[in-house]
Amino acid sequence: MSRTRVNNFSISLDGFGTGEGQSAEAPFGHAGDRLHQWMFATHWWHGPGGSGGVDDALAQRFEPGIGAEIMGANKFGYPGWHEDPAWKGPWGPNPPFHTPVFVLTHHTRPSIEMEGGTTFHFIDASPAEALATAREAARGQDVRIGGGPTVVRDFLAAGLVDHLHAVVVPIVLGRGVRLWDGLEGIDTQYEVEATSTPSGVTHVTFTRPGV
Ligand SMILES: NC(=O)c1ccc[n+]([C@@H]2O[C@H](COP(=O)([O-])OP(=O)(O)OC[C@H]3O[C@@H](n4cnc5c(N)ncnc54)[C@H](OP(=O)(O)O)[C@@H]3O)[C@@H](O)[C@H]2O)c1
């Protein structure tokens, strides 16, 4: 069965998935890289010399079984990227997705084929429509909702997420885009587990019963 998953999604203690003031120089705004320090330290990200504990074991679940990703326009680029016809995202010629990626945006453009199996498709569609399109492209594999927080929140609100792996980082951002706004009681729809690790983060998983 093809599931809809969110993996390695980092939030601050006060629930922000990105800071305020996103720009080309600061993709996470005033949060800088503080939301992902836990991940950069893992073997999965860092390679040799990276940590091999629970953070690493969970981070590694990002890729296996994924056949397509859906992301928001603000993850794909800085505010105003759509005015730059040459913009291909911030990841360089070989983005770390290696699948079709559907970018939700009101500023659609032709698809872009990248190295390594990633093709960006730009679609203006509801979450349910986008998921149907991505699921077809995933050919029976899972679909990852890659963020940012606005898009993950919209898919949660629409009841479309089967498994969410959020990583609560012990920092207080105070401003930015929050994941949980408007989602009161969403936890009651899932089996919820939490595991704190020596790095100081807490991995929280929401899994839809029976999935
Ligand atoms: N914490 C993490 O682990 C994590 C993971 C990934 C990304 N991020 C960060 O999150 C930030 C981006 O998050 P965000 O919440 O600001 O924005 P986002 O979720 O990336 O994108 C939201 C935007 O996508 C477009 N969009 C969304 N739904 C749409 C729909 N149904 N139809 C058409 N267009 C739609 C709209 O942009 P337009 O109207 O402009 O087209 C909307 O403003 C970045 O800083 C990124 O680096 C964090």
C-alpha cells in the first residue's frame, strides 16, 4: 500500500518549522541552520565521522520506499524565485530526491529534469489532487510530503498524512511559520510515540492506526 509520509521534519519547541525572513541567503530565515544541527551530525548526512545512534537510524528512513515528493513553493526557493526563469531550486544539479517532485505553486512553469532522477513538476492543485498525481508517479511506492510547514499543515488538515516523523529541537524561535496552527486534536487520529536522544532532540511519530 502506498502511504503518505513526512520524514525528518524539524520544529522548534514552540512549533516553528522555519524562521521569519526567508531569503536566498537565509532559506530558514532567522532560524539559520539551528533546526537541522541534529541531522547534520548524523552519519546519514555527514558520512564518515557522523553519529550512528538513534538520530541516524531515524534520519535514514527519509529515502527508502519513496517514489515521489510533494513540496511547497517556499521550500523550492526564496520569495520571488518564480521571477527567475533559470531558478532550479537550491540543491545544485543533482538534488537529493531522485524521484519526481511536485512543487505546489500558483506560478507554474514547465517541468525541469535534473541529474540523478529528480524531475521538478510545478502544479497548482488542491492537496488531494496533488497527492493523486504524485501517487500515480510513485508507482506504488510512498509519497513524501517534504515541507515546508505550510504544506505539511495543509496535508495534515486534509487528513492525507499516514505517517509523520517530526523532530522537536530544543530551541525557541518565537516567530516564523508554525506547523500545528489550526490542527487542534490532530494527535487523537494517530498512534503517537516519542523518543528523546542524547543530541537533545525528541523524535515524535504520528502513525495512522492500521497503516
Ligand atoms: N523544518 C523542516 O524540516 C523543513 C523542511 C522543509 C522545508 N523547510 C523550510 O520551510 C520553509 C518553507 O515553508 P513555508 O511554510 O514558508 O512554505 P511552503 O510550505 O514551502 O510553501 C507554501 C507556498 O506554496 C504554494 N502553495 C501551497 N499550497 C498550494 C496549493 N494547494 N496550490 C498552489 N500553490 C500552493 C504557495 O506559494 P505561491 O502562491 O507563491 O506559489 C504557498 O505560499 C523554507 O524556509 C524551508 O527551508 C523546513
